[in-house]
Amino acid sequence: MKDQVLVVENSRTGNVVTMKSITDKLTGEIREVGSVMVQSKAPTGLSRIGRLAVRTAFVTLEQNLIDYFGQDLVAGEPFPMEGKIVVNETLKPYIFKSGPKKGQPQDAKTKGKNGAVIKHNGKPVYRNSFFSTNMNEKDILLTSDVVEDDASSTVTE
């Protein structure tokens, strides 16, 4: 399957499931959940120069679902539910809820690793991705304002 979603191990721990504590906003209950990184490949940029892009998302699982999946959560193997990784571009940044960036907004999308910030109608674009079991769900991609090309993107003869 071309757009197969694969399980990826945590590069720091080597584990497939990374456990973390979360607090329920309504009840204040603290519980442990697991985070699983998944990746897929998808064609992009077909209106200009097509390439194969890697999409990454994190799936948060309650302990009972981790137990249910059991030995099916294996690095390099398909995620045990059919689905796809969907990209959602927005003008509102995600605010980190935990970790070293807790309370900070995500970085805006840039042209290349250290390039100019991509904007839509003069506002920075933020790119998020998530795993969806709805195979008909579509990406939400914003058209970008004109960004000055740098030397790495010019064509030479």
C-alpha cells in the first residue's frame, strides 16, 4: 500500500510507546496515556515540482487501547488501524501543553529548514498533522503569499 502509515520508534528511548501524564480539563483527573509516532509518505507539489514527502503525526492512546493493540505496535510495521495522516494548515499556532516548550506557540512554517516564514494574506502559516481513520478526510492547505526565492531554489542551465 503506497500511503501506508508506519509505527516509528522514539529516537531517544527506542520505545514505540512513550508514556506521559495528562490532566482531564473537566474533571482534573490525572491519568497515563501513551504517545505513538507514525509516518507515511505522500506525493506533494505536483502543480510545480513533485516530490515524495514524509508526513509525521503522534497518536495518543489510552492504556486499554495500548493493551488491545499489544504486539501489533512494532517499529517499521503498519499502524494496527487503517487510516492516514492529514495535514491541516492554519493561521492559529498550537500552544504546547507539556515538555520544555510548555505554554509556547509552535514555530511558523518556513520555506526550507531556515528560510523565510510562509504567510497567507500576510499572516504566518502553522502546519499541523494528525492521524485520521476517515480515509476521505482531506488536507487543508493554505495558499502562500509570494516568497522571495533564495539561491537554493533557482534553476541553473
